[in-house]
Amino acid sequence: MSSTAKTYAGLQLRIDGHTAVVTLSNPPANTWTRDSLAALRDLVRDLDADREVYALVIVGEGEKFFSAGADLKQFAGGDKALAREAARRFGEAFETLSAFRGVSIAAINGYAMGGGLECALACDLRIAEEQAQLALPEATVGLLPCAGGTQNLPRLVGEGWAKRMILLGERIDAATALRIGLVEEVVPKGQALARALEWAKQAEKQSPTSVAACKALVQATRSQSHATALVREREAFVDLFDSADQVEGVAAFLEKRAPQWKNA
């Protein structure tokens, strides 16, 4: 079954050309549930299998929230087994999102709090609307960010700002997020999705096989030694010569025409 013919709990999916647009849809604050986290994991896997999809854009439903994170009602009883399952589902969902082979873009159209911000952190790129607020406030309620927040935030903004946000519970606005490198662009209210779609169209011009290889190499800098990664980079370059897209890309350039990618 194609991804567009399936339904995903708490999520809406539409395909726009080579771009999948996923809307977080759990009013009023687009909070995450165990079902919607499992759905995101399954949705991204389905998109990975769809060779016509090159980019993924995530946006929140409505004007106020990208996502307010986990629904805290599920933790009110202090059930450790429930907590363990929730943490596992958060990890599975956002690690699958991070590993998506194409370009992923978070269109932060409002509050991105806790697991909402962690979802954006799992994407490749982030665009925030000027009224957006971003925070990892878990310690304020006796919890901690368990969906990559303590690892992904310092990689983007450095340890100091990560500690301000996580240890002090500091909420930041879009302008600060841009200044510290948490987002790549700030746009007026209501414009994040349109701008994200523009970026996705730019990504479509790139060879999707090249993009997948480049993304894996860039993300390998998080864990691999520099020397090992340099060897992998050269090997990945040679491996592209097994792809139809490499043949097409060079031919199109020499023939002064737009390439027709096959994602193969």
C-alpha cells in the first residue's frame, strides 16, 4: 500500500511533487501520544521506501503550536513501565526521522516545546516563524528530554546554550534561536510552511542519491573520527558511480539541460 493511501494516528500526510508534507494534528497543542509516535516511525519508513519522495516537511496544525511535546497526563500516575515505553517510542520515532534518506525540514509555526522541539531537532533544517517560542522545559516538571534533546541541542548550539535551555528551563524566541544556530531562518507569521516548501524544491534539484550519501556523511561527524570519515567520504564518492543519477547528472550538465533524477 502506498504511504498516501494509509492513515497515520495524529498525523496528516500529503504528497506535493517529490515532497511529503506531514502535519502534526492533535489539537489543541499537537502533543505526542504513543500512537502518534509509532505512526511517525511507520510513516517515515514508508516514505523511505517511496523512491519518488525526496524531501519531508513537518509543520503543526493551526496557528499557535508546532508541538507542545508529550502529553503529560500519561505520566501523572508515576508508572515506570509506561515511562519506559514512552521513552522508547520517542526514541524510535525521532531516530527514524533523523535517518530519513532525504532532506527533512521543520516548519516551526508556533510553540515547539519539549518533544515538539526534539522533533524539529531530528530534522535536517529548521525554519521558525517570528512568533515561535522554543524550549526544553522537562526538568521544570521533574522529567528530562528523552527524545534526543540532551544530545542534539548541544551539537547545534553548543554546551552553554543547551545548558541554559535544559538546566535553567529557558524559553527562547525565534530571533534568539536564529542567533545561536538552533534554526536556519526566521520568517513572518504564517510563512514557515511556504518557505520550507521552497527549500524542498531546491532539494529536488539535487541528485537524491547524492543527498542521501551526503546526509549520512555529515551526520557521521557526530560519532566517527575525522580520519575514518574522510575514508568513508572518498568511498561514497566512488560508490555513486554505480548509480543512474550520477550518469544522468553529468550528462545533463554537459548537454546543458535539467537532469531527470531516478533516485537510483
